[in-house]
Amino acid sequence: MARTTPADTQGRNAAASFDRPLRLTARQDLVGYAGSLAGRALLFLVAASSVLAVLLIFTFIIKEAIPFFLEGGTLSATLGRLAEVFGSTQWYPEQDPPEFGMLSLLAGSFYVTFGAVVVAVPLGLLTAVCLSDIFPFSVRQVAKPVVELLAAIPSVAYGFFAVMIVAPWMQKHLGLASGTNALNASIILAVMAVPTIVSVSEDALTATGRSLREGSYALGATRSETLVRVVIPAAHNGIIAAVILGMMRAIGETMVVWMAAGNAAQIPSPWWDLAQSVRTMTATIAGEMGETVHGSPHYRALFTIGLILLVFMFVLNMVTEWLLGRMRHVGGRT
Amino acid sequence: MKAARTSIRVTGLLAVVAACLTAGAVFAAAGETLTVQGSTTVGPIADAFAEAFMRKNPNLAITVTKTGSGDGAKALVDGQCDVAAMSRFMKEKEFKAAAEKGFLPVAHVVAMDGVCAVVHPSNPVSELSTEQIQQMYMGKITNWKELGGVDQKIVPISRDTSSGTYEVMNERVMDGKKMAPGVEYVTSNPDKHKRVSTTPGAIGYVGLGFVDEKVKALKVNGVMPNRQTIASGRYPIARPLYLWTRNYPELGSLIYRFVTFHLSEEGQEIIEAKGFVPITNY
């Protein structure tokens, strides 16, 4: 680089050495500016590519799903389709004439997720509380990686375990006719959701900081009072986010429910009987996408299911992001 | 200077890795290839045929993918495979799609397959009629004691609609009627075998090749499924297994040899070994 120092700055010459000239020529200035602009544009494209990917996925799914509702051509046909999709429990897409009632699929996803959350949240939350506040730090060092190992097991292995071991166990010891049901799927999904819940809750609990706990002890509270009345309420944003993340894991899971839930497109009757076979949205898409003819109503119906799933997950994700943002703010982290 | 040297090293390493990968791909592409795609029932036959061919001629690369008869037909029409293995005849939609692409699909029957109604080995029931099976799947008969068995709830298990096995069941037994919503679904013959062998009240349907001592095959309309009854057509729920090609294959080409292998003694031995019924007697 040219080291031209103008005559009027000879005083500074001795004290410092600059790589750049102190006064740029017009050309150097413009080149530098263009270069920084190009660099920023490149970085923006790279960052935008992931956003673009999400937008493209949304566009593709919407493009394939919307014609499903517009098939009849008239407004009443569209409304009729909407009523059938959200009101009818009869899912017979390959019959003649086909029936596309998705209520039983939505109910199936709901049953399985609800069951998983009911089992996973107490388990996960208590584990997180133990790891952050009750056990010595050395136990936490060992236990946390082990819990996170559960998240690394492939879902097909879980599904196999559910069909070959949990299902016969249920048939023998609980006297059920069929071991592949909503209960089976809920238990396995709970095991899969626990590492997520433990990880995020534990981070939330730790982020509340020592000063909060010490202040509580200084005011005379016992350990349990501190935990229940001070720490957990302070971390409630992060804990709710953890629960929602665990729930998202459960809703989006395909392989396990396809193998463990039985796949009967029905709403259990009576409604509280989790020991009956159900079918989730994800399993329907996975099981039926292979055969359908491109562009047929069945194909579009499957994309509609995908759209419902996507919108639901998107909303949950937005809520989680907002809650996590608030958690970091409360905990003092940026 | 040091940064420049490291970056040269990294670039050189990447170039070497890329060269190795492309070299591997080039070597793999040498020699004739054949792709077979389709039914999980016909899959084992195609696998064994492929193995026999590749043993005699190591230069061949025959790949068999098992994703369902419907997928196989679509792949043949789209040009993604050379031979489609299907356990059912092609539908009108598929023929039309093929004609649009400029060819007519040709079926080669390689074996006969009996779709056997199977139950748990502990189930005392040993014989059913097609009407009874239909009623069970429609949810009209719900307990084994109505059929002379023990007091046990019936758990009907079916295949997903993309399966050729399901299609045969639909045609020969269900008569196109809807199955009850409470019927469970699995994705493949081995999965169904697993479910029926571990569930005392279950009834399912699998190809003859998947019947072993862990499940019990039932007589249907008084006929026990075995090789003779299936080949002669006495067993009601039997079907031919096909290999489909685009137009009739050129005589002597690899595709031709593959789809006529079942006529040879070795091919028929393979078919018998897989539990299916050869269509000719050598």
C-alpha cells in the first residue's frame, strides 16, 4: 500500500504507522465503498437464503393445497369442502367417491401430542429443577449429556421398540386388544420430548441467576419455598417455551406414530379412551404420499394436511421465539 | 503468508477429495445397469434374480428398490426405472400416462402369490369364508367368539392403499366396500407379520412368502393356501405377480433376460425358495 503522508501531518509520522493513506483519492474512496456494499450484499444473500427456503416451502405447499378447495369452482363447493375437511371424520380418499374428512386425523395428532405432553412435562420439569437446583454440580455435569443422548436415538429405533416391546407388554399386562394405540405413541413421544424440555427448562432456571435465590434465602424462605414460589415463576417464560418446543417435537414426529399408533382413522369412542388406535396427520402424509397420482384430489388433500400442520407449527414457533426473547431479557442475558 | 499457505492446502485437499468421489462415480457407472422398482412382495424375487445375474456377470449393476406397486408404475412411466415390479395389474390411469409418454407397458407374469389370512398362533379358529373376512374388516363382526373362537376382541389390520396386497384384498374380499374406521394400518408385509405374531386377537393378510411358524394361515372358503391350490386357482385370494417393461424388451437385452429368467430352472428354484408359486413346471 502506498504510504503517502501529506506534508502537513509530518508530526504524526513518527508516532504511528498506518497501512492506509490518510487521505484517499476519489477513486480509492469509491472502490472501497463499492467493495463494502458488495460484501454486505453477499452476506445478506447468504442470510436471506434460509428465509427464502422457508418462504419457498410455504409457497409450494400453498400452491399445491389451494386447488383442493377451489376444485368445485363455486363458492358453495369451496365451503362444502372446508366443512368436510374440518367437520367430517371419514377419511376414505381412495374410495369412489372419495371422502376427505380430516377431523379424525386432527384429533389423532391432538390425542397423541396431549398424551405426550401430560407425561413429558412433569417428568422433564422435575428433572430440570433437580439438575439446576437440587443435585450437586458434578451430577449435573454427567446427567445432562446423558439426557441429551436420548434425543440422539433415531426415531425408527423408538418405533421398533414400541411395536416389538411396548405393544405386546400392553396387550399382556393391561389386557388391551391392541397394543398399538394412542397411549403407546404418547409414551414413546414423551420419551423423545423429555430431552428438549429438560434442556431448555434447565437453561431457563439457571438463567434466573444466583442473586434471586440468595435474596429469597436472605428473606428467610426455605429451599422448597424458594423453588416453588420464586425460581420457577421467574423462569416461567423459558419453561413455557420448553413445553412448546417439546410439543412441537411430538406433533412433527412421523416414524414413531406410523409404527406405534395403529393408524386407524377414527376418533376414539368414548373420547377419553387413549387405548384405542388413532392416526395422526404426519403418519397419513407419510403413508399415503407414495402412491397418489400427481395432481389428483388425494394428492392435494395430503398437501392440505401438510399446510394445516405447517401453519400450526409456525404459530407455535412464533410463540416460542417471543417467550424465549422475554426469558433472555428477564434473565439478564442478551 | 501463513494464511495463504493454509488456504492453498485446504483447496488442494478439497480438490483431492472431489477427484476421489468423481473417480468412484465413474468406476461405478462402467458396466451395464438395470433399475427395478416397485412392490415389496415381488421385491425379494427381483433381489434374488439380481443377485443371480450379478454373480454370473460382476460388471452388471442391478438395483432393486421396494416402495410399493403404485410407486413402481409411476417410476416406469416417468422413466426412472427399467422394470417395474408390481403385485397387481396396472390401472387405467397408469396405462394412459404411459401412452402419453409414448410407450405401452407390457406385463410379464413371473409367479403366483396367495394372499393368506393370518391370525395369532394361539387362535383356535382355522377356517373362514370370504364373507366373514369382509364382515370383520367392515366392523360388523367384532369378537372372535362369534366365529367359534375365544372371547377376544378382533383387531383387523390392513395395508395402506398404495399396496398391491391391499388391492387384491379390496377386489377379491372387500368387493370395493369401505373398511371400518377402527381398522389398523401398517406399511409392509413384514410389519404386519410382526403385529399379528404379537397380538392374540389380530387378523391380517400377508403374501404366502411371509407365512411362517409365528403366524397361522387360515383356510378360506374351505381351501388351504399352498402351492398347488394357488397355482391352480382354487384358492380364492390369489394373484399373479408381474414384472412390467416399457414395450416388449429387445430380444437378448439385459431387460429381456431379466424378465424371462422365471422360465428357467434357476429362476423357478429362486421363486420357490422365496415362498411363491412358479407358473410353469420345469
